[in-house]
Amino acid sequence: MDPQTYQVFQRFAKQGVWQKDQGLIVSLSGGPDSVYLYRFLSEVAQKIPLRLYPVHFNHKKRPQAEKEAEFCQKLARFLGQELILIEAEGEFQGNFQQAARKWRKEELLYCKEKHHCAYIALGHQADDVSETMLFRLLRGTSLFSLEPMKELDPPFFRPLLRWSKAEILKRLAGLEQTYCHDLSNESPRYRRNQLRIELLPLLKELALGDLNEKLGQIAQEAGLLKEAFEHYLPPVGYGDSLPYAQVSLLPTLFARELIHRFLLHHGLTEIHRGQIEEIHSLVRQGRGGWRLAMKGGKAWGEKKQLWAKKNDSLGELY
């Protein structure tokens, strides 16, 4: 185990992730990040006996899916385990990427319980953090949404989060370890792919220093901002409505975040900055008798209270 790998091992050892005979679920797509994750955990398992359960998902959407499953099966047997292969049944409803992500998470949690595991290992790395931040910024987001991925976010943990994609590819080459290429990740059809293939390399070239490190620092500060919000406003039980007075007493940034969380609590997930600003303005003015249409639901003001409901009705602000 080289010094850099040992540092990662020690960091998670101090947090109690490595326990003798403990079970770990490993999300294995067959791509370079998840393959190196699996090789890393296999190396850890040589120092501390661990039960590894590699899990592969076949969405049945791409021609190479069967070959990827076969590759993961061979890798698992080479490393001494049997692959848990989970195949999609039927079509995903709505946004495919969101639905598939939800399905994978639910299945991973089920596997964790079934095999009595403590944690689920994911292969996110430093470039993923930068990519996610830039994607959110381009779509429009708040500072709170720039909070970084966490290395340890029970039951999930991400051992590779401080390593770049280039570092992982270098390590795979050193192991002479092959991996699968997901051709859909190279398609310009998806905006996130355009960001990864075209924009991110350009920004790395233009950045004075390590771009991942710079964006990571911003993400850390966003996390501190979230901590300050939760300290300033202790957790509240969101009821059917949110009193105008509770919103008006807060600084603007925190007031808007409180509105955002209230709307999320009531099932409204696609919320735009302009909508939050409009609601905040109406609340501060103490206005009632208004309704605001939102995707999948609505928000309205009545009797000095903010209300929200998830439904399919469309209305207009008036």
C-alpha cells in the first residue's frame, strides 16, 4: 500500500469504517472509478478481513450493457467474490437519469440490509465534485446547493473523493487493470457530457492552480454556510404552513433558504431561484391572496402564512 493510499486507509480507519468481518457493499459499474474503488477495497481487505459485496446494475438501455456485466462478473471472481447483478424490469417513468439514480440507491440500501453490511462504497472522485458544482452553477442554484459531497455520509462513503480522474487512471495503469468505456458518457446529446468533455478541460487549462482544489474550497465554504444556517435556525418541524413572521425575522439569505426547504418538504423539487425570490418578496410585504404555479404543484399566501402543495394544477400569480 503506497503512502497516498495508506493515508486514505488511515483516514477511514479513524472513522471506524474498517472493522474486522464487517460487510461493505461496493457499487461497481465497470468504469474506471468503480473498478479502482473495488481494487482499493480488496487491498484493504487483505489487511483487515472484510466481506465485500460488489453490486452491478444493468439498466438494459445500451448495447454494451451485457458485456459490462460480464466484465464485472469476471473481475469479482478474480478478486474472490460473486457479483450481485441487478437488472432493471420495465421502463423508468419520467426523467430517466433521476429515476435510475433513485432505483440504484434503493437497491443498494436493500443489499446493505440483506447482507448485514455497515456501509456502501461509491466511486466518486474529485473531478465529479467539480463537474457537479459547475453543472449546478450553470443551471442556477443557491450557495447552499454547492455543499460538497461528503467522504463519509452514512451509510455511504467515498474513499476516492480526494483523487482526480487522472490519478485514478494512472493507478489503474500501474495495476495493468482494464475497465469498461461507457460510450453514452461521450455523447454530446447530454449537457453534462458537454461540460465534462469540453468545458471542464478548458477551465483546468485556464485555472491558476488546481481547479478541483479551488472548487473544493468553495464547496467547503458552502458547507460551513449550511452549518451556520442550521445553527442560526435550529431544526423546525415543517407543518402545513410557514408563518410569515418566522421568515421575516431572518436575514435574506437564510429566509430564502427556509422557504426553499419548506417547499422541498411539501414535495416541490424543481424550484427556481426567481420563484423563491418572488415568494420572499410577497412574504416580506405581508401579502395574502396570491398563488404561484410551480412544476408539479403550487405555493400560496393566506392569513399571514405560506402554504405549498404538490399536485398537477397550474395557476398564475395574482
